[in-house]
Amino acid sequence: MLKYLINVISQGLSFTKTESRGTLVLILIISIVLIGSKARISYLRNQPTIAADTITSEWAKTVASRISLKEKSTKTFDKQAVNIYGRKKEVDEIPVKIASLEANSVKKIEVKPLDLNVATAEELQLVKGIGPKFSERIIKYRDLLGGFADTIQLKEVYGLPNETIFKLLQRFSIESEVKTINLNQDSIKVLAKHPYISYDMARVIINYRKQHGDIDSLDDLKKIKAIDDSSFLRLKPYLK
């Protein structure tokens, strides 16, 4: 059969036997290729087709999944950013909070000054520089006066240093009124006990009272020669 085909090709196309054999082989190859292609096409036609909407659905799911992952990642980043910002904000607010706490502490620590006219020896001794002796002197002089009318009178306490007076006034102030002297009723002995009234001055006051009657105003004291302007100004807060 092959020899017959080779002879037909040689005679018909004027080929040599070698050329005829090559041509026959080429024809066979082309035939095999064509037959294989037809078989492939026929196989594919017989396979079930995938619906376009199925492909679209799967593609949509893939895209949706990627979007979801991106959103989760974005939300996680946003939460982290919020946390970081929140912590940074808290750190930035620390000096303000500390300042607020310090201000509140100062308010709580602030103590209302004690009344110098009712302070006890123990309370006075809380001031640095004031021991039992100074506290006793302060209280004794305060009682003789009838209470301090002015803080400057602390300078009249024997031996009390100015530095100690300054520290004392940081804790104490004058809150209550002084006890007054009754010029029309008090005896010479009572009047003479006051640090600002000597015995001679007390006697003059009693004599003036006997001669002129009750002292109705402080101006009447100016008529007494034994009471000069300086003595009058010192006594004025204690007179009524």
C-alpha cells in the first residue's frame, strides 16, 4: 500500500522516491493533526458548560472577601490609632491633672489663721522659735491688755524677736475684739493693771471723774494733762 502511494506521488508530481516518502509522511502528520483537532472539539462540545452567572458570582465573592479583609484591616488600624491618640492625649493631660491635684491639695492644706487673742500656749508653741517661756509671756501680756488690738503690739512682748513675730503672724491673726476699760466704774487698782495706764495716770483719771462726773466721750480724756496724744492713741481701742 505504501509503495503504491509512493509510486502515485512520484509519477503524479515527478518526485523522487525520497521526496515522495517525505511528502507522504507530511500528509500523514497533517491528517493526524486534523483528526486530533476534530476529536478535541467534539470532546469539548460534549462537556457541561459553566454558567456565566456562576463565574460572576464567584468573582463577586472573591472581590467581597478582599474588601471585607481591607475593611477589617482599616478598622483595626483605626482602633489602634484611636488608642494611641487616646494614650497620647492622656500623657499630654498629665501636667494639667498634676497641676489640678496640686491646686486642690493647696486648698485642702490651707488652714484658716488661728485667733491670736484666744490661742493656747500649746498652739503658740507650734511656731518655730516660741517655747514655753515666750508663749507664757505672750499670753500674760495679752491678758493684761485685754487682748491684742493690733499685731504690732507683739513687739511689746519682752524679748520676742522680729523673726519669730513674722513666723507667728503666718499662723495667727486677730479675729476677736478686745476687752474694754470702764473709765467710769473701774477702780484705780483695775485701771493701773493695764500696761498703758500707770498708777499715777489711773489716779488722775479717778480724780477727774470725781470732780467732773462720768466721762461721756473720749475727748474728755484729752482734757487730762497726764494723758498725752501718744498715750491716748494707745488706749483708744480699750476705752468705751
